[in-house]
Amino acid sequence: MAQEIKPADTSDAVIEREFRQLLELDDKVHDEVDEWIRNNAKLTAKQVGIDPASLDLQVRQRLSKVDEAYEAFLNRHSGHVRARLAYGSFFSDINEIDKAMAQWKKALELAPKNPVAWNNLGKAYGKQGRITEAFRHFARAGELAPREALYHRNLATLIFSYPDKAARHYLIDRSQVVPKSLELFKKARSLDPKNFTLAADAAMAQLGMQPFDAKTALAAWNDALALAPSPVEREGVRIHLARIHAHLGQADATRALLAKVHETQFAELKAEILRKLDPPPAKP
């Protein structure tokens, strides 16, 4: 029996090795292309870069090698779900969304309960403005993988971003949309509590509550502040905290936060908040 099973096992191992080599090629070529683009941007700043059309042609020629490799692999192993998912991501990365969706739909035909395929199609439908389909696909991904924070976050973000469509889709009052989004963010955060971007998204959603709950919003942004991985992210969070304190009329707390904001990208926002604290005197 062991001898009968061995050839199949060996075949699976060979296919897996081929797939890993395919992914490595994909990553390698994308890294190369990204480097070309970065280097040309630097050269262009010195007025010695190559023509964008020529660079685009070189990029497409290099990427075509990856395209051909995926096609060759799938011609041999048409039922390989992960390859279909990866091929779709390859097309998505180069903004060929229709081709990406075709691969993800094939993956879904092969594996109807694969949450990655449902999630990826949800993102694609969202980009196309087909929001109802995006709701449905993100929700299904969350049902299939309830322990995966990303799927709950994607649905929460979409609901928050399209309140009117969410109200119609879920047959709820518009006032219930933000709380529904916040519940999903809460679920996602419980699964991935140390994720700064997720914490910041959840805090941003708090700003949409009506009536506005300043205490809860401050707590959410302070949670995000504690997780911020770099000075830039921390300063961005302090801008949001300062706005809330300014809204509450807490000038000292606002100034204390803004005193720790030094990045030039936040200079205009910082100045705007300070102006609201110290409006010019009324003309006699």
C-alpha cells in the first residue's frame, strides 16, 4: 500500500515545489520592476531618466515572463486553487482587474468555500463600484473564516464608507449603519488587537457616530496611539486627538498634543486646529 501511495505523494511534492518556484519568480520580478521604477524616478529628477513609455514597455515585457509562467503551470495543473488565487493577485497588482477576477472566479468554482477567493472578489467588486456584491462577498469570507480579522475589517470599512447602500442592503435605518460597522471593527480588533492600522480604522469610524461620543472616540484613538509603530503614525494620531479635544473646548490638552507634532506633512492641519483655538478678534 505504501508503495502505491508513494508516487502520488511524490507528484504532489513536485507540484508544490513548482508552485513555490512560480511564487518566487513572481516576487523576484515584481521587486525588479519596482526597483526600475524607483531608480528611474530618481534619474528623472536629475533630468536623465528614460521616457515613461519606454520604461512601461520594459516593465510589461519583464512581467510577461511571469504571466507565461502562470499560464504554463495552470495548463499542467488547472485545478490548483492557490495558483489561481496568486495569478489573480498578479493581474490585480498590474491593474488588470477583469483578468484578476476571472482567475478568482475559477478558484471559487474549484473551491466554493475558500475565503480568500471571496475576499479578493469583494475587493474587486468594491473597486468597480458594485458595492452590494462587495458586501455579499466580504460577508461570506467572514462566515467561512470567522477567526480572520481582515475579512471583518474589510466589511466594516465598506459599510462605513457607503452608509446609504449599507442601509438598503441590510434593510436597516441609516442611523444603524455606523454602529453595525463598529461592531465588525470590534470583532476584528478582538482577533488582531495589536494591529495599528486596524485600530486607526476603528477609531476613524467612531468619528461617524451620531450623536458624537467624544469619550469613546478619545479612547479609540489613544488605543491606536499606543500601537503606532513610528513617529509619523504617532503624530497623525495626535492630530485626531487634538481635533477632538479642540471640539470639546479643551485648549490646554489640544496644545499639549500639537506640541508633539513636528512632521511637515501635518503642519497645515496643526495650524488649522490652532487657529480655531485662537480665532482672530472680531472687527469693531
